[in-house]
Amino acid sequence: MESNIVKRMIRLFIRMIANVCVVPSIRIILYKLSGIRIGDKSFLNMKLNFIDNYSKDLIIIGDRVAIAPGAIFIAVSNPNNSLLNNISEFNVVTKIIINNDAWIGANAVIFPGVKIGKFSVIGSGAIVTKDTEDYSIVAGNPAKKIDDVRNKKGFSENV
């Protein structure tokens, strides 16, 4: 039990440093050390909020993903000390998966259990409560599909 608390405290400290680190490559290493699984060539900005109780591998980010500042990823949610905490449905611990080549806009919020499709674009400030399809562009609160990436001039899946 104590070793889990120590691990979580270390991950908390590492994540605090990552959130203000101005060197992108070091920031990625720090986020990985804090328990976030991150694929190759992904770019994570500063000032991200990962709510996962500093558990390992609850948030999985694919290859070549871009995440703008202020994005929030909620993999763990509960009403804490409220009597509502007795309702099991309100105690959520589920993975968030961001598939390859997705782009998450500034201040977007990704809810527990959401899978972001490959080549998806999440608009700034979007509140994503459900999975997104591959190639979708979503925006709003709650986020809804507004377009398809394949409709955009210059789109290519070639790496």
C-alpha cells in the first residue's frame, strides 16, 4: 500500500515538472515517467491536465498525436467525500485512448472511456463524452461531428 502511495507521489511530482517544461522532448519523457503511455513522434504541450490518480497506462496516446495547451483528460472520476460516492455508477475508472495522428485542440475535455479515432480533430474547447470515428472533426459541447478530415485539401495517410 505504501509503495503505491510513494509511486503516485513520484508521478505527481514528475507531472508537475512536465507541465512547465519548455523542452518538448524532455516533457514527453517526463509525461511517460508519470504514467502516460505515449507513442512515437507525438507532441504534448505544456499545461495539460491528466486526471488518472497518477495510475499507469490509464491514458494511452498513439503515434504522431498533437495535443494543444489546456487539454483535460479525465480517466478517473468520482464524487470524493460526498455521500454520492456510495453510488458505484459515479465511481469511474476507465482508459482513454487517443489513436494515431489525432489532434486535440486547446482546452478540449476528454471524458472517461473515450476513444479518439485515428486522424480525428477535436476542436478547441470541445467536450468529448463519446468515442469519435476515424477521420472525424468534432466540436462543441457535447462534441458532435462537423466534418471529415478526408474532405480537406492535402489530406494523406502517408507517413
